[in-house]
Amino acid sequence: MTRLNDENLKKVERALTEAHRSRREPSLGTDWTLRVMRDIRREAAGHGQSMMSLGLDRLVWRTAAVVAVLALVFTGSVLFFTNRDTGELTALLSNEIDVVVPLSE
């Protein structure tokens, strides 16, 4: 990369300043402003949601809560009922059960 001397640096600064000053604002028109404000009012009033999504979010959260409770009940029952014979459960989880009889005996 080449170093800019002071004169070249000032030229670049002037060019950037002119470009910044000469830029135009976008012409949006009054209808665009009215539509944006109408959309904002609808969103604030809650009319922006579709009819399908009104009950769907509640259903998802209720289903998640029920599934979490069922998982806790299942985990508790597994721990309670397998506490008596932990050897089989440990073997089952570690894949060390040798129930297959070898074919060559």
C-alpha cells in the first residue's frame, strides 16, 4: 500500500466531503408515509397477526410444558423402579449384556 502525502490526503478528504454533501434524500412521497404509519398503528393494535398464528403459539408452549412434565415423570419412575437392580440398567446402558450365544461351541 502506498503512503499518501498531505496533498493527496487533502484531495481525498475534499472528494469525500463533496460526495457526502451532494447526496440526495430519497423521494418517498406522502402515500409511503401514510402506509408506514398505518402499518405501525395496526401492529400496535395487534391486528397485524394472522388468524392462524393466534392460537398456535399458545398450543406450542402448552405442549412443551406437558412434554417437560412427562419427561420428569418418566425420569423419576425410571430412577425409582430401577434403583433396586442397578446392575442390569448399568449393563443395558453400557451395552455389556452378552445374551447372544456364540455359534461355534
